[in-house]
Amino acid sequence: MKTDIHPDFHTDTKAKCSCGAEFVVGSTKDAISVEICSQCHPFYTGKEKVLDTAGRVDKFKQRMAKATAKKGAK
């Protein structure tokens, strides 16, 4: 392996989120700015919206059945 080609690793890098939360992490950068973190992400805060994917799949299957029935009638 070559020597002196790897960046310096900082163990005290501050990661700042747009919500105002700050975390100390390890990184090769001096400072990190992120848009979303575990303090404001809907999955972690419990404000997650659940989509009705089963209803959408059923509607799609009904449309496909109707379309194939029309093709068979011709």
C-alpha cells in the first residue's frame, strides 16, 4: 500500500442538521451539513405517513382485468 495518500480522519467533526440538531461524528471533513437527521426524519419521529399501496394494487389489477376482458371480446 502507498503511504501518505489517505486523508486525515477527524474524530470530533460536528454534523449540523437544518432542524438545528448537532452531532459529533468521525469524518474526513472538518464540518458536515445535512438536510435531515434522526431528530427530524418522519420515520424516527413517528410522524410517518403510511400509503395505501394495497388499494392501489387492487385498482391496478381491476383495470388490467377489464382491459384484458375487452381484448378477449373483440
